[in-house]
Amino acid sequence: MTTDTGSAGPAPVHTGGCQCGAIRFRCDGVNAASICHCRMCQKATGGLYGAFVNVDPERLTWTRGYRKIFRSSTVALRGFCGDCGTPLTWEAGAEIALTIGSFDDPSRFKPKYQLEIESRVPYVHDLADLPVRNNDEDPAVAAFLASVVSHQHPDHDTPRWPLPPEDTR
């Protein structure tokens, strides 16, 4: 595999972690991102598909905490946070892929191909055609969302964990 850095020069550093912040990682070697429609990825992520980016294992560092592992098949392991349940990895032999949504900036990883399309949920093709709702256009929804206090870890590294409640906004 070739490393896809997105630009010439040194590979950019990517960071991420789980929803609660118990597990954090950093890597500077990423390869192609993909979408997998297999039933195992659907179950493991709780979504319609799994979105992953392959990383170079020797350039991946777990900077906080330890992931729990579930052997989802005779071939693959799934890593996740034992505290909040965030899906983090798909691992097979020396290959490791991180869930795109667990990165601090998931927009940096545009999937380049789809796998296991035989298991794709039929209406996935229609999602882009669904009506959209802009929360700012509904004052009641906007007011409700403004009242929500998130306990999710911020999308950046922090010097400690758990964070005091006032630092999670």
C-alpha cells in the first residue's frame, strides 16, 4: 500500500479517539478510506455501513487508554472503548483500519471505494435525496439544542481525562 498524505512533504498528523475521551490516538500514516457494507460492519458500528481508513500500524500511537477487543470472526478483531462503546478499529493480521468518525476531523478522509456491496442496505442510494432540516430554521429545535450540554470529549487532545464538566463544552 502507498501512503496517501494528501500533499507533498511529511505526512500530516491525524488525531482522534472515543466519544468519552478514555482512548486517544495519533497517526501520521494513512492509506485509502473505504465504506464497508458487510453485516459485521453494520452491527459493529450500529450504522448502515462502516467507514474506515487504513493506517500504517507502525505509525499509529495510542496516546491514552487501551481499547477492548472483540473477535468478530476467525479473521478480524474489532477494537472499541470499554467505557463509552465507541467503535475504533477493524484489525486483521498486520492490517489495521480506524473508524473515520473517531478522528478529530473526519472530513479529511473521503472514502475511495466501497466493499461488500452485496450486503448494502437497499435505501442507502436514496439518502442524499431525503429532505433536510436546518435546525436554525425551527426556533423550538434551535432553543432545545442550545440547552443541551455535551459530555462528549472535544475533538482535540487534552492534558487529562476525564475532563471536568465545565471543560466538555
